[in-house]
Amino acid sequence: SVSGANDNASSNRKTCNGDKPENLDMHCCNGKLYNPEKDTCCRGHRENITEGLSEKVSKCCGLEAYLPLNEICCNFTVQPKPSPMAECCGKEAFDKEKQLCCGLNKKILTKKSLDHQCCLEDQYNIKTQCCCPSEKVHVYPNNSECCVKNPPNTDSPAPADLRSKPKLHFCGSTPYNPMKQHCCQRKHGHPKWSCPS
């Protein structure tokens, strides 16, 4: 990018594989000139240009640009959003208002009601049932022996293998722990964080 526009700014610009950009808005990606107003350059271990999708409105999913307004990046796979508040369940997108992402195999289930949560790869009604880890069948009525012996602890979540995992934070398509790491993306840094270029 160029700081401080002036008449001879173009003569000071770096070349892109020997080509000097005549237009100050042109940038270099994978050895080719591109206009970020019209195209997107996604960078990782390589660089790739996605034509026809401006960097002003796009995000990168690996080396593929996508429109986050109606798409989501799930495990390096671009998926259409089933709803505005969609989340990822493995490589698939799901509507967290109407669906659940359950179990280690990331099974998407249609919620039976707003009171349903995951119990392994099944679901149960938290008001009338419990998820009991000590029996072969995992969903029982609240008055069952297993539920009475193992009352739900409302102060802490159920074991991780029984309920869906908490919402992961992603940097592009890479999951990260926001308590230990920061995500540095184009123009999305916090002023107090030190991020590599």
C-alpha cells in the first residue's frame, strides 16, 4: 500500500513480478496485480486471487474468498448460511436457533423444542429429562433413578462429551482460544494487541 499520495508515488511503488502498477489502487498477490476494490487476495502458505469479490466485503476461508453476509467458513469449507446466526458443526453449517450439533461425530439434529440440548448424539428436554452418562440409554425422565443419583449441576456445564461444545472462536478458519491468543486479520486488530504482519 502507498502512504502519502503524491505525483510521483507510482514511480516509488514496488513491482509485482516485474510489472509496475500504473493504477495506485493495484496490489500484488501471488505475483499478479489485482484491484482489491474488485477482487480478493487470500494469503496463507500460498496466495490466491478470487476475482469479482471485493476485499471490502469478503473474508478468506483458507485460500478461498467468500461473502460472510450469506456464507460461513466451516473447517476450511465455504458453506451457505442456513440463517443469519449460523454456526459450524464440523464442515457443515447449522441454524443454532432450530438445530443442535451433537456428539463427537458432529451430528446435526432438528431441535424438538427450545428446551432441548444434546446428549451424546441424541437430544433431551432439560425441563423433563436428564442426560445420564452411566447407563446404555442416556436420556431418562427427571424422576428416574439415574437422574436422582446424578442431578444436573446448574453451576457448571455437563461433561464435554455429552453436550455440544461451547462456541469456538475462529481466526479465518482456524480455531483458537481467545483467552490465550489473538486473531490478526486485515484491519481487524485491537490497538493494544501486538500482531505479526
